[in-house]
Amino acid sequence: MRFVSRLKAFRCFEPITRLNRNVGTQNANPEITHFGFKNVTVKEKPKKVNEVFDRVAGNYDLMNDVMSAGIHRLWKDRLITVLNPCDKTKLLDCAGGTGDISFRFIKRVKLQHDCPEPNVTVCDINPNMLEVGKRRAETQNLHLKWVCCSADDLCFPGASFNAYTIAFGIRNCTHIDKVLKEAYRVLEPGGRFLCLEFSEVENPYLRNLYNTYSFQVIPVMGEVISGDWKSYQYLAESIRKFPSRSQFSQMMRDAGFQNVSCESLTFGVCSIHSGFKL
Amino acid sequence: MAALYPNHIPITKLSRILLAGSSAVAALRNPYRDDMVAVCSETTACNALEHMRGRMLDDETGRRILNEQPRVNSSTVDLKLLRALPESTLGRQYVNMLNKYNITPDSRRDVKFVDDPELAFVLQRYRETHDFNHLLLGQRTNLRGEVAVKWFEAIQTFLPMCWMAAVGGTTRLSRKRRLRLLQQDLPWIIPTAKSCQFFMNIYFEERLDQDIDDLRDEMKIYLPHS
């Protein structure tokens, strides 16, 4: 009697084709973009990024602390210091997921300007990240608006904010140019765009150390803490695929921003990009 | 290195050392983290997998298993048919165990960190036949039973993770259960492991309708109460 189907005979460990690791290769086909070091279609990328964030949402804040030894908190503090908000600031925190930037904004404005209800809206394409943020806000008794929408197709009218932040989110977007154009659209004249994002380490010795850490240590942390190697491998790869500081600054100018500047943090591990809609 | 099989994640030596150490700590702290037990077994396997493959190549059935690479999961094993078998058969005992402990044949994780497709299969096969070892040795899936089976598997396979689980698990048992393991279980499990047939050379899928006591006799596994 056959208790075991004919399927048993299939070979499960046949070699599969090599992963496409054309690091830095420009693909001429506009329908193809990068997902880390892999090439994917532009339609597939948002779904794949969403899957990554579905997986990491639960442990997102813990992993940030572990991977950066808590330094990400200093980077985010610096972003708010550069923003220098006041009680008249109307902030859109894009890809704001678990709320780190918006919570800092609220606390700064309440403390320095005695404003009882700072005006901040958090938007993110991933509902799971927003849920984590909402739960955190409840425990700290903070009141914000939470909106689920894509950064390259914002659901807000033009000129509805005077400050826009996007922290460690823009490199996951399929069309960075569209995100910048949307940011420009929703800002009022005089409004400020700020982007905190991973960048390139200039010093070659430190860069080697940083590469070793990104590609060989961080995924180990991801596997042990979250059981997820691939999402943290994607993190390291997506950082390498992001435009350079000068390229991104030019993209900001192309979107219409002026007085574009860039501040490097922690030897270039990340940068704060600033621009104004004048 | 490119990926050599589905789910393969090639890693560097540094990553392997870090992963081996941290997964071992995570698994020892919390033995219910089956993902860490799996990762630990893959990153610390060293030469044990070659030893296991060698023993399989020396046996006709072992060679057939290596050639055909059968998998034990819900799409390859017909649980309905097994439920209809007589109570004393391996297949019926297997499906009873799955029901009792609310597990499925798909509970075992896929191998990711072994850099040779055939050795990855050997480790996957070990994982998927572990439940049959519980049945052959008459051991429950509580901690004492798991530790007893791990002693058996450690001696047969040489896998470092099995040794860590056997020794580490023994220390985690309560004093009473540890004494029972040392005085009742190990005195027959250890000599059995040394003398019985290598479990990786049993094509379990072909023995599901065999009486389990017959299979034990064939393999030279003699339970203490029999």
C-alpha cells in the first residue's frame, strides 16, 4: 500500500540559479528596480518591502537598539534639534511607522513651547508598523493622527504642512523622485523637508569595518532575535543601493527644493538632508 | 557563493561563528526556541554530516535514501491511510503521536546554513526522522524523553548540537527526573545507540505498515520492559 505519494521522489536540493548580485549595475529597463542586491519589477518592490516590514514590525524598536547600540536615538534627537520645531509647526512624519520621530517632536514642542497639542500626522504604507506606533502612543498618552498611505502618493491636499520628515524610510521607496515631488507638494511655501537616512562612510578603514558589521553581524542579530536573516540582509543591501549624498541632494533640487544641505553623522553612517520650499 | 538550494543562505566564516555561539546560548536559555536549536545544529555540524553521509553510503538503503532524497511532510505522507492501520504499526503510532502532541509532519524547519546540498539533505532527513526515533525508543516528547532521544542521536550521528542538547538538557532536568534518566534510561539507551542499526539507513516511509516491535527487533533496539 502506498502511504507515501510519488512526490517523495522529487529532488528538493537541486542547485538553483545564481542570485543576481549585480551590485551597482544600472538597469536600463524602467520596469526593473532593485530590492537590495536583487533585481525586481517596479510592481513587485512595494509588495516585497511591505513583507519585510510585516515581519520586522514586532521587533523593530528592539532591533534598532541592538543593531546601533542605541545610537539611532541620538540620530533621531539630532533630527528634531535641526528641525527646531515650535508651536506653529505642522509636521508630516512620513514612513513614521512606530512613531520615534513624532513622539520626540511632541515632547520637544510641549517642553519648549508649552503647547498642549502639537500638530503632527504620521503616515506609513505598512499598517502593522502603524499599529505598533499607535500602541506605543497609547502607553505614553500621546495624541497624534495616523494615516496609512504611500509616500509617493500622499492623500493630503497641497500646502497642508510646514515641516516634513522621513527617517530611514526613503530608501525603501520604489520611486524616490515621486516621494520628493509629493513632499514638495504637501509643504507650504517656507516649509522644510528633512530626511534622515543611511549614507556612505568616507574613511576606507571604517568603511570596511562598517561593511563587515552590516553584512556579517547584523543579519546574525536578525536571525537570533527575530528569526529573520533575510530582512536584515535586505537592510544592509538597501543602504548600499541608495543614491550618494551628492546624488540625493541633486534629486532634492530637481524636485524643487532650495537651500539644500547635508549633515553627516557618526562618520557618515547616516546623514540629515535638508531643503526648503521657497 | 550563490545559493545552492531553496532556502540556502550562504554565510561567511565570521557570521557562522557568531551564529553558532549566539544560537547555542539562545537554545540553552530557552529550549522551546526550535528555530535556534535548528540554526545551532546547522552552524556547528562540522564533520558530523560527512560522518553521517559516510555511514549512509556504506549501506544499500542509505545510498537509496541519498539518491531519492525523500521528504517527510504532509504532502508526501498520507495521514488518512496511516490512521486506518493496525495499532501496533509504526505508521499508526506515528499518527497517534502527531495527534497527541498536536504537531504535524510540517513542524520541522528547512535547513538554511549548510553549504553543500547533499549534506543539507542529510541534516534535513535527520530532522524529519527524529519523531520516528521517539517512537522506536518509546520516549515521550517531554524534556526527559527529548534528552533521552538526544543521547541516542548524539552517539549515532556525532552531531555537536545533539551532544549539547543531551548534556545541557540533562542539567536542566529536575533532580528527580535527572536521576531517573541516569539510572533508568541511559543504562540501556547508550549501549543500544552503540550497537543498533544507524537510524538514518532506515527508509521509514516503506516501513509504516510494519509492526513497530518487528522493526525494533530488526534494528536491534530492545526496550527495557520488553
